[in-house]
Amino acid sequence: MAFRQKHLLGIEPLHPDEITTVLDVAERYVDLNRQADKHSDALKGLTQINMFFENSTRTQSSFELAGKRLGADVMNMAMQASSIKKGETLIDTALTLNAMHPDLLVVRHPHSGAVDLLAQKVNCAVLNAGDGKHEHPTQALLDALTIRRAKGRLHRLNIAICGDIAHSRVARSNLMLLGKMENRVRLVGPPTLVPQQFREFGCEIYDDMAEGLKDVDVVMMLRLQKERMDGGFIPSEREYFYRYGLDADKLAHAKPDAIVMHPGPMNRGVEIDGTIADDINRSVIQEQVEMGVAVRMAAMDLLARNLKASREEANGVMV
């Protein structure tokens, strides 16, 4: 299997063959998760610690379920009530955790780069569950798996990512992954939420939904990240929906078989019309949730294999 990473800190370090490996392994876990017995022993005897410094429902529960189905001992740390609140530094927390000898550390943090810093201080595999506005690699991988299953391929597609690009780590990770896999990506949204520097990713930028969605294969809507906004990025939610919210009229500009995605949680009537979100012929939003568990199982499985191999090699050298 072509996967050489010690950690999963972002999409940026991954090669296309490594992305394909994660998706191929995830396909097997999709099948497993649909069986009566959903359990594997891939992580048997290993300890997984989930550290979420930001509130999360679907990502944390998805990682927890993934670890348990793979046979790991899973511990969720309540970071909102942790020693961090008492003044402990992130590095001290990392050293404390390292003394517990975990094997897999899943971290979500509000500051970009914090997960990378933790990874430098521990002797286990670290998975980035979202850091600030930087990256959210497993979200991009589950989106990629959803697209590949719906379209039969993950290359040379026209994909529109719409909405709050400026504050979205999901958008950044998807831009990198879809670019590595030779897709044509468009960013669509108001100029206040789609900075021109995103052209560096090799994408096209539109501030008109009709133009941006013309003949695309995939429409990926994003949540308005109000918690990261400190100014008047949009005039009002009503105006935003009128211009940039996905409804039937705007979707009509995409290809007839275009799929609709959203990483969740959705603000219905703001980013997307509820009828479109629930359209079983166009929306793959529920499939994204399902793929999330499988992709996180695959990522932890692959990282655990590399971790075991490196430990065996180290023990061999010691002997």
C-alpha cells in the first residue's frame, strides 16, 4: 500500500498515490460498515485519544466510532474543562499525553499550526481534525471518496466550491486535494469571502453563481463561519441566500447530473435551500457523513501500520 506518512496533518504533504490508497482502503471499510458485524481488529491493543479544543459533533463522533470499530481503546478528553483552561501550555499538555503512551492522537484546535506543533512533541501518530483556517484533511478525503463513488472517477471533473472560502479549512484542503487529482476547480462567492490570493491554487474565481456553476459536475456548498468573522462580510443572511444560496434556479446552471455537497452543519435557507439539501437524486450530503467514518477508519489503519512498522524497526535496531 502506498502510504508513507507518519501523521496526517494535512493534504499538502500527500502524493496522489497516497490519496488513492486512503480512498481504496476506505472503500473496504464502507463495505464493513454496512454489515451486521462492523468490527475489525486493525487497531486492537492500541490507544486512541481524541482532543477537541473546538466543539464538534460529527467529526468527533465519527473519529470515536471509527476507532471503536477498529478495536482501539478510545478516550475523549474534555478539553473545555482541561488543564489548558488552568494555564497549561499546549506543549505541556503534549508531554503529559505522551507519558500515557497513546498510539493515535486526534486533535482539533482553533489555531492554525497547533496540531503540527503537537505532532513534534509526541511519539505517536497524530491526525488533524481541523486547525484554525489551515486544514481539515479527513473532510477533504471523505469528500473525495463521495465524489469518486458518485462520478466513477476523481479526475478531470469541473467542481465549484461556493460560499465562505476565506474562513474555510475545508475549502483549503479540498482545493489542494482536487488540484493534485487533476480537477478544474472554481471558487464562487462574494469578493469579501473569496480573496484573490486563492488564485495561487490554480483555480478560477467567480462572484456570480450562474457563471460559476455553468456546466459543473460537482457543487460543494460551504457553511458561513460566523464565529470566525469579525466584520461585515455579508449585508444580511437574506441577501446572501438570494445571491449565493443554492436553490433550484442556480443549480439549473450545473450539469443535469451534478451532485450537491455540504460539509455540515448546514444553515438551511442561508447557504442552501432545504429542498435541494434533501433531494435524493442530487444531494450526497448524507453519503458524506457515511464516508466520513470509513475514511477515518482507513486513515487510522494506515497510520497504525506505519507506526507498528517503525516500532518494530526500532526494536530490531535495539536488539
